[in-house]
Amino acid sequence: MLKSIVIILFLFSMAQFSFCQIFTDTVRGEVGDEVFININVPDSISSIGINSMSGKFLISNSTVFYPDSISNVSNYSLMKDSIFNNFDTVWYFNIEFYNIIDSTADIIFRLNGEALAGTDSVCILKFRNVKLNDIDINDFDAVVITHTSGTPLPYIRFAKLDKNYPNPVPGGSSTKWHYIIDKPSIVEFYILDYRAKETFLINLGEQSTGIHEYVFTPDMGFSSGLYWMKLRTNTGESVVPFIIAK
């Protein structure tokens, strides 16, 4: 009898947990401005003390919205706010927060990002595999709608690395790449050989938005052949091939 009561109470608590849904709002923003997506977590599904929430979100149109960070806008202490991506359309997040009191107010986290000008003005963020304290939570979506005032202007999106000159690169000579970054970013360069082996070249530190150049002189350790130069920034990567001829 006692075992049956325990099972019933457990199923009832899980049912309550499943009905407490995380949700977001549709947000609108001007191209070039920061926009904020509120993620509402019912206080009833968190516990007093340290809580963790993790998962991923898929971006339907990365030319409309680009994530930047996660912040807290409710009366709780945000202890960890990690956000990173493998591709421009697949992002992961991992946050920890300290729930001080037992209340009925939602815990609100804010996903911050930049409104961009894409081929259209609507972007859907699909939050999937979300876990709160290692317990699966419902899937949920967010919508970002961007707009421009007046005539839409071209908007630089992602890091872009142009082809180098001269190419092929004569032995002992230098070659130059021009590249564009759309926001202040840490800039790094890597070189890849035909085996896809990646070698770090240089960290140029944080650079401002706009057009820059990088000059590279292959040393004697590079044999003749096909290589790829990789530009890596906070907002994306760009890779172009080139040839070393000795």
C-alpha cells in the first residue's frame, strides 16, 4: 500500500513538472540594434539553491539574428552563462543560477543578440534537448522579427576572408589577405595542409569592425603545394585555398 502511494505521489509530481512549461515571447528589433529574448522558467520547477539548465537551440535564419550572451533579469543570482556554437545555425547554452527563495514568480533569463538584415525579417529559434537539473524539459520556440527604418542598407555579416595576392606564393615571398569583420572581435589565423592538419599561426588580438589585412611569409617548413588559410573570429570563420610554389 505504501509503495503504491509513493508511486502515485511521484507520478503526480512529474505531471505537475511537465505542466510547468518554459516559454518565450516574440521579439522585434531594429537592424543593427541589440534584441532581447526572455526565457521564462516557472519557479515551481526549480529548487532552492544552485540550479543548472542546459540545451541547444537551432536558428532558422542566422542572417536575421546572431546570439551574443545570456543575462538574468529576475531576482536570482546567475552564476554561469556559457553560450557557444559549432555552426552559425546550431548553438548550445549552459547556465547555473541560485534560487534564493520559494516563490510563484517566473525566473527570467535573457538571450541577447544582434538584429541583422537578411533575405527576410523572421528568424525562429527552436530550443531542444533542454534540461533543468538534469531533468528533460519541454521543447519551446522563440521568434525574432527585424525591421529597418528607411531604405535598407547592406549589412556585413560574418567574417569574410578574400583571396590572397600574389597566388601562387613564390618561395621566400610574402602574400596578403584582406578580410572583413562585422563587429569587434578577437582575430586568429590558422593554416591547413592537404591532410586537413591545422596549424596555429597568429593571434592578432581584438580588432575593430571593418576591413583589415594580414601578411604571411611561408618559412622553409612549408613545402610546395595546396594549402588553406583560415580566419577565425568571435562571429564566425572563413577559409580560402592558396598555393605555395618553390
